[in-house]
Amino acid sequence: MYRVGVTVGQILVFLLFFAIWEGIVDFFHIKPVILPPPSRIAEVMWEQRALLLTNTWPTFVAISLGFIYAVVTGFVIAVGIAYSRIVRELTYPFLVTAQILPKIAFAPLFLIWFGFGLTPKIVIAALIAFFPVVINTAKGLSSVDSELLQYMDSLGASGWEKFTKISLPWAMPYFFAALKISITLAIVGAVVGEFVAAGEGLGYIINASNISLDTELMFAAIVAMSLLGIVLFLVIVAAERLFVNGVEENGGVQATM
Amino acid sequence: MSKAPHISIKGLSVSFKSRTGTVNALNNISLDIAPGSFFTIVGPSGCGKTTLLKVLSGVLQPSGGEVLFDGVAIDKNKVQGQVGYVFQRSLLLPWRNALDNVMLTMEVARRDMSRADREREARHWLKIAGLEGFEKRFPHELSGGMQQRVSICRALAFRPKVLLMDEPFAALDEITRETLQEELLRLWMQTETTVVFITHSIPEALLLSEQIAVMSARPGRVLERIEVPFPRPREEATRELPEFGAMAGHVRGLLRHREPVAATAQ
């Protein structure tokens, strides 16, 4: 009963937010070019549904590919860091430093390097989504209880068995915490890529409508973008539910960004 | 079922290099443990009991002396997969339910078993440990005592020749501890496994074991070996016997007298 009440309350907070927004725009007669009301944004989204949908696809492709590249390379390097002292000591300071850099600032440069279109978007998305995966996964793999590994040794387990039966599942909560951060970063990366180096995609629509002062369309594209982000995030959460068992109350999950 | 070996430990010494110099964890230990017996080592904290178990499980190499199983010196590769281990912490895998946790040892040490056999065996052990109906529960859904029972089932399920237990009940409350002690005896009687048990609880040592070795503080040496004569099955009433109290007093005296001596020697 309490849970249901909380869920209703949570939905009400969203509704209240949009209601206040609508009320403020109405009360102060704010021009749509400054801030359109939510009702008008919904209308524009419906009117422009074809445009929004066709431009969602390239953005989705850029996010997904950038994210997949980031996760695969990030995971492989994390395994290297966790299992090889020399790899760890050589690369870790570089990775931590590189993580702090404002990678978005390189976006205009990627336009010069990779031209116009899909490639720069993927590169930016992958670049900023990569670091949380490496750092979190490496942390997860190296935080495995050493007594547990000794236990496996006493049973005569091979290195591969220790990895698949202990280290990998141990690191999964860390890995998924990283994926949730990375997917949101990949979205940011793809949109920034579309701001500077694309002729299609939701980021391009946002940028183009901004230039033409079509604020209503701009908001419609932002909402479409947000919905895409929420869907992708929920996909990760669903995968986490599927792969991570019985660990929710175990704690130990820390996200770094 | 594999036959339990006669374990002989001869002149065993272990020392570690630390920042402050060399630490002698064990000093010239010699022990004989009969096949299928329940052998307990009692001693103060830091007397190298855990180090001794690590040598027996093949995880740690001794710096001197040797350990023989049936007259054959053990080495890492030979002993691995023959020795079960139970720690003070249950060390269960939080992402596996009770049944899958018990199956872990068989997956690694008994590759010849089929999945169905492993599952049947795991269910069997959980049942005799009183955990029927809890097979699908995850560790965080079980009490401390139940977790430790799962851990014991996991160690026994692959039918090790030797079961090493490192203060397995130390973290549990008194009542749970006494229940589990009696349950462990029941489980052990169904096997031919030799148990090497470590504790700093004197009543626990007396209740469980056939023989006790009393150890001194670091560097660990064997002060005395004691045969425990009480008949089995040992239960609640055993704790109340006058001989039980007398023997406990004797062991306590040994530990009391030796500790300050070792402390000043450091």
C-alpha cells in the first residue's frame, strides 16, 4: 500500500512540474519563442512526428555504436588493468587524467579529422562513455575478495574458472553502474557531435531550430531526445536485472565518473 | 567416496617477510592426525593456526618441514581439490542462491559429475543441514547461522578427504553456535572425512574433537596433545559432565600460563 502511494506521488511530482510550467507561461504571457508551454510542445511533437522520428534514427545509431565501442574497449582494458600490474601502473594515471579532460571540447576538432556525418558523432560518444567503464570495471575486478580466490585455489580451480565463476560476477554490479553512467554520456556525446558536425539527427534539429528561433520545435526535439535517453537507460536497467542476481542489498557498488 | 588420508606434519615451520623483518608464524610443528578423526587446534589469536590450515590446503608453501598425506609429501597440485574449507565468514557468492553455492565446489573439483548429479548431491546436503525449502534463497536472505550451514554443505558436498575449518562458528551467537556444533557432528558422522578444526573456544574443542592440540602464541608451537574421551554422540548433556569441566580447566591453564611468556618474548 505504501509502495503504491509512493508511486502515485512520484507521478504527481512530474505532473506538478509540467502544471507549474504551463501556469507560469500562461500567467506571465511568456512568448512561445522564449518558452513554449508543455501543451504546445506536445502539439508540435505530434505535428512534426515524421521529422522527429526520421531524425531519431541517426541519433540512436550514433549513441548505440559509440556506446558499444566504449563498452567493449573499456572492458578489455579494465581486464588488462585488473590482471596485469604493469598495465595498471602504466595506464592508470593516464586514464584518470584523461577522464578529467573536457572531451566535449574536442568536438570541433573531430569535424576536421573525421569530416561530416556519423563518424565524429560515434567518436565523441565513445570517447566520453569509455572512461567510467574502464575505471569502474577495473575497480570491480580488482576488489574481489582474495580469500574467495584462495578458496578457489584450494579446490584446484583454473585461472579461467576463477575469472568466470568469481571475478566476473563479482564485478558485474560495478560494470552495470558504469553502463548507466556511460549511456547518458554517450547521449551527450552524440548530441554534441550533431551540433557541430551533422546534417541530420535530433541534435541537428535542436541546433537548426535554435538558429531559426523555432523554439517550439527545439523543445519538441529536446523532449524526443530525452525520451530516447530514458528508453536506452531502461534497457540497461532491464539487462542489469537479468544479469545481476541477489546483490542489490550487498552494497559495494560505487559509481565513478 | 575417497578414503581419508593419515596426515603427518613433520617439523613444519612457516615464516613471512614483513616490513619490520621476518615473522615466524609457525615453529617446528609436528602432529599426527588419524584418518577420519576430528582433530582440533586450540590456541590464542595470532598463534599461526590459520597459517597451518593454509599449508594443509596447499595454498601456502612451508619454509621448513613437510606435510605427508598417507606418507606422501603434499604439493600444491596434489592436494588441491581434495581439501574442503570453511572459514569464519561464510564466503558465499552473493549472486548465487544456496543451491548454486553448494554446487560451486563440485563444479570445480568434481568435473566428472553431471549437472543433475551435482544438483541432487547439493539438495541432499542442504536437506540434512535442515535447509530444505531454502535452496533458492540468496545469501542475504539467510541468517548468519544458515549461511554458515550452506558454507559447510558446500565444503562437504564434493566429498573432500580432509575438511579444514577455521573458527567457523566464531561469528555466531551462543545458541546458534551450539546448534551448529551438534549439527556439524551429525554431518561429519555421515562422511569419512578427517576434520582439522581451529578454534579459540575451549568448550567447542572439547565437545567436537577426538584429539586436541593446544598451541602457544606466536611463534606457534604445540604445548600439549590431549585425547578427548567422551563417548559419541555428544550432545547437550556432554557439556554438563564433571570431566568436561575439569578438562576445560586444564586447557585453560595451559593457555593462561603460556601467553604472558610469549608476549614478553616479542
